[in-house]
Amino acid sequence: MTENTVRASRPSSRVFPPWSLLAAGVVAGGLLGGAYGVLTPPSYTATSYVIAVPVNKADTASAQGFAQAYGRVATQLAVLGDAQVWAGVPVKTLQSSVQTETSPDAPMVAVSATSPHRLQAADMANAVARSLIRHANYTKADTNVELLQFSRALKPVAATSASSKVTGLVGASAGGLLGALVLLVRPRRRVEEAAVQASVPGPAVAADAHGQL
């Protein structure tokens, strides 16, 4: 076996610098994340606030406790069933779009709704808040707590979903992390390939030495 034959038998592969994988991951992730942000429609969130008020000389602690309870039942089917009429959307849409939040310091319930349409987000939040007030006040004679509208939801001005710049940065970070993980695996493969290539010229050298003898 001649030296030319040995060179021809070796696999010809172009070796890229290690940082190229990291750069490729960052670029690819940034492009994918940016495309996701551009192609995904923006979403808007509107929030309506209701407040629990004690009546008939009830203490404020009871109002605080009922506010917590009303926050949990606001997304139940009984409340959403009436709200769908005023919101003009099905119950399933309200179940997936409406969230509530209560405060440990104030007897207040925040009803938030998210939608691709600004006006629809406000309509859903106000509809659920209105339905919650109606259901809560059915029993105010027994609970001594009345639920009132504190602030109506307005049509949101800015989108609450992430912009294409943010999704691009997230994608670039994820791509860079993936590229870094690949770099951690590559050194072992390079050492194994170098060991195999170093062992190939051995027989050729031995054959040439035998021919000279």
C-alpha cells in the first residue's frame, strides 16, 4: 500500500472551529424565535375589579374571607354560564381566557380576560365580573357581604403577548444553550477520530520498510 493510497482511504472532512456550532445555534434559534413572534397574533388582556363590602355591621374580616371565596368561584360554570350571554362568546372560551386573582390585604377580586381582540377582552372581563356580582349578591342577606363593581375593564391599548424581539432573544438563548451542549460532546469524538487516523499509516510504513529490505 503506497502513501497515496493511504491518503485516499482517509475520510475527507472539513473541520469547523468549535465556536461555529455555538454561533449557528444562536442564529438559528434567534431566527426561529423571531419568526414565531411575527407569525403568532398578539393577545390583549383587560381586567375588571370587584370589591366585597360588609353590610349590616359585619366586620371587614368576613368581607376579606368572602372575597377569597368569590375569587375561586368566579371561573366556575355557574358564573360563566350567565357571563357568556353578555360576553357573546361560548363558555369554553371564557374558561380558557378568564383568570381571577385576589389580594391578601384587600377584599378585592381582579377578573382578567385575554383575547386576540381588544374589545372582546374587555367585554369578557366585564361580563364575568357582572355575573359574579349577581351571584354573590343573591346571598348577601345570609353572608352580610355585598359585592360591588370597583373598576370596569377598559379596552387595552398595548398587547400583553411577547413581541418578536423578545421571542427572538429567547430563541437565540435556547439555540446557544443547545450549541454549548453539543460542544461538550464533540471533544470525545474528535479524540476517537484522531486515534483512528493515527493508527492508519502504521501498516503502510511497515510495508515500505519491508520493500526496502
